[in-house]
Amino acid sequence: MTRIYRMDDRPDAPSKAAIRCSVEEARAWNTAERGFGVFATVNDFGDLPRRKDNLRAICAWAVDMDDGTKADMRAKLLKSPLIPTVIVETKRGYQAQWFARPGATADHWNAIVLERLVPAFGADRNARDLCRILRVPGFLHLKDPADPFMVKIVWQHRVSYTEAQMGEAWRWRCATAERVAEVRAEIQAAKSHGGAPGDMPSGGEFWAAVANLDCRDALERLSGSGYVNGERFTFRRVSSGNLNIFCDGRGTSCWVDASGKIGSLDKGGPFVSHWLRWYGNDWQTTIRALKEAFPHLVDADERDRAAWKAGRAAGRRAA
């Protein structure tokens, strides 16, 4: 059985504590004057606090989508290989749930939600743990009390799934040759690096060297640095031969494949440059991090710059 909570929706709220309440109490607090939103657990913790060790049953696997336009989010949901059991519209997006059949376990939650559903739907990575609470339909979204939004169910279907069905529907995807070529093109499209002038093209030797880096070695060198928010990376080999990547001991949707490239469902690969970009580093910072981790890239960069300057000088003489 899921439980109801109220939480102050207002951005300047003195507290964001989730407080257990009855449906009647939730309605009394869900007003523009009081400004409280209403939430419910996805999974069953009985009458105990929402902690993993108190879990009684996995009720559903869920995602909270709030990035992009609602039209884009709907398009992603329409392409879902398994029909969601329920889709709830919120002010900024959608919450989708796939109800679980008996037998689902906490051990496989991350493998299904974090490593498959969140990347597939571009969902909120901060709303992914099994103790999460999501908005309840039939109550107001009150982050802006002057512009309330009624949270509502927009799709409901009587269907539930096993863990095996969820895993089969969203299979692991490795970095294909086509994806590698696509990302190479994206990298070459970056106009400058390392503080170079804006019209200086990315150097071919530098980026070729980046593409040839062994990504496990690169992640081990970057592990714990400020470029990756201090997160530490470890690896675990699985039956496919891939190395699953763990961040601070937590499973991720990423791995290093047999070619030494990063496989990622969330645009974190296949090259370590894209891993750094995923952490929010701009191109200039990404290049600086790579040079610090791999000193030989400094020489490649200098040769690219020299070739670029020589080319410009030759062009001016010809003119």
C-alpha cells in the first residue's frame, strides 16, 4: 500500500520535509494559501519510514519527466516498447509508471529504472530511487500559487509486468560503429579548444588521439577529480565481457566495451570527452581535463595549432 505525503511546494519554503498525512489532511493543505503539494510513495513501505530496509513490495517502476517540451515527452512515451500502466501529467511534464507483478525485488530496481528507463526517456536522474514520492493526480501543483496546475491522469491501462519483461524491453545498447562515427562528427564540429581563437578548427591529431584513449584508463585518471564532481569510478566485469561502471559504488547505465569505448544510454560516450561533457563541462574545460590526465595530448594539441597557424600564414601569402 502506498502512503500520502504533503510537502511545501513554494520555492522559498522554510522546509521541504515530506509529512505523512491522510487524504483529508492533504486536501486541506493543498490550497494556494497554504501552498502544499501532495505526493505518494511508488512502492509499499507499510506504516514504516520510507527506507530501503523497510520495503515490503515493489509496486511499480516509474520515471519523472520534466526536461524539454511536453510534445517531445509524449513522443518518447508513445515509442515505449511496453505500454505504461499509468501516465500522470504534471505542470512541467509527465510521470509514467509500469506496474510490477509480484516477485519484483529491490536488488533489480537500479538495473531497470536507473540503467534503462531514466536514460530511455530522458527522465529526472534525481527522482530515481525506490523510496521516491511522486505527485498525486487530483491535487494542485503549487510551486507558483498564482498559477496552479491540476495534476491529472492522462493515460491508464490495466497491465503489469515482470522484471524479465522490463529488462527485455529495454536491452543494453553497446556503442556501435555508426554511433562512434556520429560522435566523431560531433567532436569535429566543435570549433575550438583549449582557449584557441573561435575560428580555429578542432585539430585532427588531437581528437584522433582522444578517440583512441582507453576509456577505463581515462576514467581511472579522472576519478575523484573536480571535473567529475569528485565521483570515484570502479568497474565490474559481466558475462558479456563489458565492464559495468560504478560511481561512488552505485550502478550506472554505462559500461566500457571490449574496444575500450564507453557504452552509454545517456550520451555519456563512446569517448571520454563525452563523459566529461555529460558532467556539464564546456569544451574548453573538457580539453583542459584531458590534457591534465594525458600529457601526450598537449603535444598533439601544439602540433595541431602549429599546422593551423602555418595554414593561415600560407593563405595570407597567397592572397
